[in-house]
Amino acid sequence: MAGLLSLVIPVYNEADSLEPLVAEIDESLRAAGLEYEIVFVDDGSSDGSFAVMQRLAAPRGDIRIVKLRRNFGKAAALSHGFAECRGDYVVTMDGDRQDDPAEIPRLIAPLDDGYDLVSGWKQSRQDPLNKTLPSRLFNWTVRRTTGIPLHDFNCGLKSYRREVVDTIYVYGEQHRYIPVVAAQAGFRVTEEKVSHRRRTAGRSKYGWQRYLRGYLDLMTVLFLGRYQHRPQHLFGGIGTLLILIGILVELYLTVDKLIFGHPIGQRPLLLLGALAIIVGVQLLSLGLIGELIANSRARGGPDQAQVARIVEGGTAALVLEAGAANLGSTTPAAGTSVPAAAAADSVTAAAGSVPAAAEGAPAGAAPGVTDRQ
Ligand code: UDP
Ligand code: MG
């Protein structure tokens, strides 16, 4: 792996863990011969974490600190780290020492095989049962609803190619869905087993509320991924169905009254039909308002985050690259949207119908080819 690696570490009250964490990182990454920087994001700590970070950063140029004004949550902290880091590759890890820096070289290896994001999969998880059981349910639900076959969406240890962190945006508590958001954006996501350690200092920042919030965030992420460019297809679809059902019900009652002379004033069906029409019209209107928002955003021009690369014709380097791509297409599992490792690996996903870098050879842009950062 060539290029600078940025370690982005969100920190909220982890004062006692930071010094040993940096020592471990130095040991593991120097041994692996990696060039790296550490970007701490102090997410409003009140236990002196910032002072510890300052002390650690003082003697060296490869530690940077982003201090937030108050606690904004892990997703916001990660987003700030992504914005400030300078690496060609990025690794996120928790600041509580539950993630092991020795895993980093293995975690970044698939990035050289054409993957854009590698999510850690915690083995023999060192957390209490009241955390691991709901977590299994959470991962199962996310797998089923998103179709992305990862085992452990919420692992703090993940590696990214630069363009992923430049493209995706997470906020609130959406850090749990980073692999989903990345796959929805067309990036290729895979997972790698990593070890997990018991918390030795400080406390977990998340209680039972994480599950309620996680469920609400899942709906947001699913909605944005599928319908942000076409909200009326969701709301208008359900609304139209309800209106049709309501009209049929009321027609039936009208016929019953006018032709068969039955009284209909006391029939529950009357109310049900009216309700279906009213709610249907409301949903349809909601969809139209959603389209107004989508339309005014679309007027700003096409979303540049959707573009993987631009190819300018007429360069010699392009001929070479095209030759390589042609060669690849005669060999199974190369030059297609799924690289060799992915074909053998059942946990690989490129969500949606647009696999990123489907034209092959994602690494190393040649003259005439601009990879979008
Ligand atoms: N964290 C953060 N802001 C928050 C909550 C957590 O930056 O509002 C950091 C925290 O300091 C740690 C990481 O996110 O480095 C994971 O948090 P935690 O260990 O509490 O989560 P758990 O391991 O219990 O899921
Ligand atoms: Mg933790």
C-alpha cells in the first residue's frame, strides 16, 4: 500500500485510554512500515481528554486534533475527522482501545484489491450480553432490509479509500450505517474479521436508547438511499393505492344504497373508505412536496458524487488501460464488477444497480482519466 494513511479517532471522554492507544498504534504501524497520521476528534469531552491529546500531539507533527464545541455524536465526529484528514486511505477506530491497531494492516489490504470500504467484523466480542444479543438482531435487520450481507455494521474499525470519505456524509447517529450509505453511493463494500477487546477504562456512551434511535435512523437511511431523488414514487404509490381502495369502497356503498336501498349511514365501511381517500390524498401531497425539494436540488446540476471517473479520449495511456481491461474480460473474475476476491467471498456487496468502478482497474488513474475525489 503506497500513500499516506489517516487514522480518524472519535473521542468522547476517553482520557485514560489515549496514551496507551497511541503507543499501540505507533508500534503496530511502524512495524508494518506504514506512513500515517492520527486525527483525533474531541467530541466535547469533559474529562481532560483534550489536554491529553495536546500533550501527545505536542512533540510530533503527525497527530492532529479537531476539537468540537460540544458533544455532537460519533457520526458528526467522524465526519469532521474525514473532512480534516489528508490521507489517501483512511481508517476509523474507537478511542477506547476496544479495537486493536495490530489489525489495521489486514484491514486495509482489500483496498488494494479494488474494494472501497472494508468493515471490521468483531470476533469473540468482548461486550456484555445485553449488548451482544440486541446487536445480533440489529445486524440481522439491517442485512435483511438493505440487502448488504455484512455481519457487523457497527464495528468502529473500518478502512476506506479516500473518495469514500469525500463522498459520503453521515450525521446524527448514522455512523451505524456507514457501510450502507457507502454501498448506496455505489462504492464496493466488504468485511474482514477483526479481534475485539474488553473496555479497560471509561464507560460506554450508548445505552438502550441506541436501539430506538438505530431503528429510526435505519428508516432514514433506507428512505434516502432509495427515494431521495424520487420521493413521489414512495408516497404517491401508497397514496394512489389508498385512494383507489377508498373510491371502490364508496362506490360499493353508493350502489348498495341507491340500487338496493340499504341504509349506509351506520356502516363502518363508510368511514374506512373516507379515511382511505383522505390519507391517500395527504400522502400524494407529501410526495409532491418531496418532489419540489428534489427538483430544486436537481436544478443545481447533476450530483458529482455519482461520477466515478471521467475519461478524455485521445491519450496514449488510455490505449494501454483499455488493453488491460480487454485482457481482463477474457479472464474470469477480472474486468467485471466483481474482482477475484469478491467472487469467492459471499459477503461482498455493491448495493443498488450501479456497481462502482464497473469498468475495471479502479486503482491508479492514468493521464486522460480523472478519478473523482
Ligand atoms: N464517541 C464519540 N461521541 C459520542 C459517543 C461516542 O466520539 O457521542 C466515541 C467514543 O469515545 C469511542 C467511540 O465513539 O471512541 C465508540 O463509543 P463507545 O465505546 O461508547 O461505544 P460502544 O463500544 O459501547 O458501542
Ligand atoms: Mg467501545
